[in-house]
Amino acid sequence: MKNNLRETIYFLIFKTSAFLGIFILLLVLLLLFISGYSVIDWTFLASGWQHRDIARGGIFPAILGSIYLGIGVTLISFSLGVGTAVFLTEYNKNNLTRRIFQLTIRNLAGVPSVVYGLFGLAVFVNFFSLGTSLLAAILTLSIMTLPWIITASVEALESVPQKFRESSLALGASHWQTISKIILPAAIPGSITGGVIAIARALGETAPIIFVGATFYLSNLPSSLFDKFMALPYHTFILATQHSSPLATSYAAGTALVLILLTFLLSLGAIILRYYYRKKKDW
Amino acid sequence: MTLGTDKLVQHLSESLPRWLFAATAALTVILLISIFIFLFVTGINAFGSIGLKEFFWGTDWNPASFHTPSWGIFSLILGSLMVSFISLLISVPFGLSIAIYLAEIAPPKTRETLKPVIEMIASIPSVVLGLLGLLFLAPITAGLFGLSNGLNAFTASILVAVASLPTITSVSEDALSSVTYKFREASLALGATKWVTIKKAVIPAAKSGLVAAIMLGLGRVIGETMIVLMVAGNSRALPSSFLDSVQPMTATIAIEIKEVVIGTLHWQSLFAIGLVLFTITFIVNFLADLLIHKK
Amino acid sequence: MDKTAIKIENLNVWYNGLQALKNVDLTIYQNQITALIGASGSGKSSLLRSLNRMLDITPNAKVDGRILFNGENILSQNTDVIALRRKVGMVFQNPTPFPKSIFDNIAYGLQVQGINKKRLGRFLGMFNYKTNTEEIEKSQNPINLAVVKSLKEAALWEEVRDRLWQSAFRLSGGQQQRLCIARAIAVRPEILLLDEPCSELDPISTRKIEELLINLKSNYTIVIVTHNMHQAKRLSDYVGFFYLGRLLEFGRTKEIFTNPSQPITNEYVRGDFG
């Protein structure tokens, strides 16, 4: 009897923990919503930033900046990441190379984002003289996202059964034809769902972009890759910590709300896609 | 069936993709390695100029001081460690409990819905957590302990614990789930209750994976920047209690990098701090990786 | 006298240094079914896979000897392996349809040769516009012609004619294997290699495939590796018995099964081992 009581108590603790986890997520959303919903209206979303009288302006430049970042990072990190993954799984015969690669990549995924920021500053802003710019930020965030995309793509490629490759080759297809017609199409969905989650996280990052191009005081929208830009996370940060207007906190919360909606939509979308893709997969 | 002129075209259409992919992989390697190289080269200079003893054990970090700049990062390291310690104290038991629930107790449908939800916590941008800390948690801490503001290591730790929860939970859950079914069957067949089975059979079997989860959690909390930047108080004085304001290594870099001149010792010393962070997280991840993949 | 399709001379195969096939001399006759029998690990699959250079992709496999096909040694460095595989097709042990529709599975072999639907068809295909079955049957488009012909030859047409655009995975195991056979013959090879094609199928599907192979014999040369003695007896015209990497005996099926010259052969065909 005593054992049963113990078990019941423990299991109750575990179950509570799990639901507490959900509660925390909901609490975050709720608190954010309460703090920020009052400032959200069409002006807020669509107008340019008015620095002196923030109530008259909006965060459109920050939204646009984040979107630009997202597109740029997706383009670069997916092409580099999927390409590297294809090389590792389909062309590379050397086992040692592959293990070293995978070890390095998995561990780079754990490096703090501020370190990537330092790297971006040293390399892209200074060494390549790109200056603090949208391009430097895109490149910095892309490098940060690369390990995740490579890992997701390698996993997707490795899960394609060997028998597909054999059957394709036996029919007289070349290696490249096999890759492009059978293997990549089968692996792309898995690679995308894993990658989109990584991109969503990159969009929420502040530290790496603080010193490579994000700014707070912009009067026009960025017109070229070499311009400075605004971004939602950085905007939230400055409003929360450095702005003097009494409205700053609620505007910070409003910006944060838009940001979290963006990252959540992307992540949730990817998770749902992953779920349906796994259900549908027939091998 | 022997080689002919149109075979040249076929040969090209094979080797072109091959070279393209190899070049991509090479580019990636170069980029990733150069992260370390840049950190190393710039940071090493600082070690040389400052001296390792002064750098690591000096308690005074005041590089911008006009007359006597000091370069000791000990209080910064201590700040990082203090935040990490409390965070892990909270998130490890918490995360482990959730993992046990998901892997061993929850019915499949619940598990399928709960897992993604916990995963979503990882998608909360840390600047958002920092903001909520400023708005809600800091005042609570201040009220609770009678402080003027709640910006200290303790408040920051709670939020960092939330940020690291998904990592610890998912790695632990993987470790527990991968304990083979036969193990559990055998234990239950011997008449052990479910809890005893978990406690005495499953958890010990998953031990290395669970340790890996904690290590990855450590890597995550040490590397957290925005939360500590906004909520930990940013005082460079040597902290004496968890209710003191601290400035962990990550926050230091983020604050000072904007004001520093390229090439100066201050610049190099920030890279040196970055190198320290990189090394710590790389080692921790490496060991965790070994633990997860050892068979 | 039966005509020679493939002549194998002094074939040796090693995996990781261990020899799997020793000094094999064997002739495959045209438009006949040759069965390769023997216990597991006796080398029969290795022989099969060297006939279409599939051993090239097996790591650490080494091949030595001569295999003459259409007057050339296909083991030489100069051989165009891709063209070879279009003339020597292979069906594997477990059915392996591609994750595509039934139609696209069959069409695959032709598409990799560059025979494609006309531009409009491909363009429409992107929007999932699928021509209906009647149009396909009447069409003169080379791909449609080949797909219909192969499916009919593989005795699968009637069963799939109304679901050409469904995923091939929706078929049963036996149907999938017949699909793989149809896919292999769609490129009109001269030789068809089958590696224990029925070992994972139920008796009814097995029967259907065996009938299919007998019908295909008139147009193709067939080499089949099989574990099933009765199958070998039912199907084949010639039999090669492999034992510990050597070709112990080869001859007409009737003779091997009723009056083998080697005692071990006799034991094997009687079911004493293997």
C-alpha cells in the first residue's frame, strides 16, 4: 500500500510538472498580450517609426527589416546547408571526414549567439568591409543557422532508404539523376520542416544583430543590402531598456507581441507540417 | 558501350554537380572553422598583453577606465556561474519530471500534443522573456526580498531556467524513450511497480543520456545573453549573494562591443571573453555528444 | 543449340578481402530462364550483381575476371555502366517502388534516358493534371506507349488501369513486385536479373510472378536467384548450383534435378541442407 501511495504522489508530481510547462507558455503569451495589445492598431503596424513622439509612429520598418532578414537567411543558409548535407551523405565516401563534420556541426549549434555576433563583426563588418549593414547581419545569422539546417537535412537524407538508390541505379540512372529525381524530392520536406524552426529562432535573436547592423534611429526604410536596418527583437530591446518616453514599455510589449506571433506562427507551422509529413510518408 | 564523344557530356553532367556540392561543403567548413580562428587569433593577443592570471583571477573589470584600466573577468565568470547554477537547480528537476511524464506515463495522444508545446517554449525569443522579467518578475522579486529593484542574478536565473527547459526536457525524453522496451517488460514481469521500474531500471539505463541533457542545459544557460542583459542588473562588482546584480560574460560582450574601438586591447579582450565562452560551450557540447552517442 | 547471351569467364569476387566467388565459368543462354541455386552465402547473389556492375556501389567489393556480353567484356574500365544497366535490368528481393505514382514509377527508367513527355505534358504535370486512362491507352506518346505496354506484359494493367496516378505504395506486396518487374522491362532490356523476387511474397503472388516470368521468356533472357528448389524446378531451363563460392554444377534443369553428377548437388536438391 505504501508503495502505491508513493507512486501516486510521484506520478502526480510529474504530471503537474508537464502541465506547469504548458502553463508557463500560456502565461508568457497572456502577460505579453495584456501589456501590449493596447498599442496595436493599424498605425502601429504600418507606419514608419517616429522617434520623438512614438505614439504617432509605428513599427513597420522593424517588421520589414525582420522579413528581409528572414528571406536573406533562408536563401543563404538553405543553399549552403542542403548542399553541404548532400555532399556529406551522397558524395563523401570517407567515414572519418563525415564523423568530423558531424561532430563539429553538432557542437557549433551550441555556441552562444553573442559569439556569432562577435564573429560577424570581425569578419563581415570589418574584414570584408561590409560595414554595419543588412548584408552583414544576414550573413551572421546564416552562419548561426547553418548547423541546424545541415543537421536537419542530413537526417532527412539519411532516412531515405538505400533500396531507392539501388533500384534507381539498376535502371540505368546516373548518380546525379538518382539524387535529383528520387533522393532530394524525398528528403526535402523533412529538411524544410527542420530548417523553418531554425529560421524562426534566428528571427528572434537580438545579440548577433546588435553589433552588425541593427539600429534604432532610422528615418527611411533600407533600400540596399548595405544599409542599416531595424528589426523587431532589437527594437523591443531598446524600447524596453533605453527609451525615455513613458509609453516605451507598452510599445516594447506591443513590438514583442508582434515578434512572438511571427516566430510562433513559423514554428507552429513547421511542427504541424512535420506531423502531416510523417503521417503521409509511405516508407 | 565504350566511351565516345557524347559520353563526355554525360561525364560532365555527373562531375559538375559533384564539384558544386563539394565546393559548398568546403565553403561551409571554412566558415565554421574560421569562427574559431578569428576568436582565437584576436583573443590570444589579449591573453598575451594582459596575462592569464590577471585575466582570469582579477576581480576588477574596468577596461574603459582612463587611468588604470583593469582586466579581471573573475566577477564576470562568477556572474555567469551564479546564474547558471540557480537556473539548472530549477530547470533540471523540472525538465526531468516533464521528461519522465512524457516518456513513461502520458498516454500516447497526450504525449503527441504535449511534446510540441514544450518545444514551442524554445521558440520564445529571449528578448521577450527579458521584457516580461522587467515588467513582472523584477517587481515581484523586489517586493519579496525588500530590494529597490529586482534586477539581480536570482530574477535572471528564473527566466533563464524557462529558456533552458525545452533543451533539458527533450534530450532527457529522448534518452528515456530509447531505453528498450524489453527492459521495462522484464522489470514489470518480475512484479515491480511502474514507478520502481522507472526508478531502478529505466533511469539508470538512460543515465548517460540524462547527464548529456544536463550538460546541454549548462551550455544553453551559460550562453544566454538577452535575459541577463536586461534583468541581471549589470553590476561589475564582485557579487556576494544571489540577490546582487551581476554582469555575466555574455552581457559584458553585448554591452561593451558597441563602444569599443577596433584593434584596441579592449576590443581584443572582449574577443578573449568570447573565446572563453566558445571553449566552455564547445567542450560541454562535445562531452554531451559523446555521452549521447556512446553505445 | 541455344544461343549464348552472356559468357562468364573465371569470375572471382571478394568482399573486404574474403573471397565470395571462386573461378566461376558459366554461360547464360538467350531467351532461357537460368536459375542460380545454393545455400545462403554460396555466392549466387554476388554473381547476379556482377552481371550489371551493381557491385560497383558495394563498398569494399573487388571483382576479377571476364564477363562477355554483346562481344565486349563488361568488367573493363571502359564500359559505359549506365548503358549496360539499361540492357541488363534487375529486380530486387523486397519490392522497392519509388515514392511516386504507379505511372511515374514505370516511366522513370525512360525519363532518365531523356525520353520525356512533350513540354506541355510536363508543364501540366506540375499542376497535377493527369490524363485519364483512355487517353493514355490511345496515346502515341512514347512514354505512354511504354508504360501501357510494360504494365500489360507484367500482367498488371487490368489491376491498375484505374489508379495509375495513385501512390505505388498502395499496392499489395505481390502487385508491387510485379510493378518493379514492369518498371525494369519498360526500358526494354535484353537481360532481366531477379534476386529472390518471391521470397517475401505469399504463394498466390508467387504463382502469378512465376507465370509472368515464363511468359516473358520469349522476349527476355532471365536469370533468377532463388532459395526455393521447387521454384527452380518449375521455372527454369538451366540451373547453376553454387556451393561455398564455387559453381559446383551447371546444366539443364531436368538433368540436374533427376541425375546430378555431384553428390552434394544431389543432397541439396533433395533438401538435405540449405
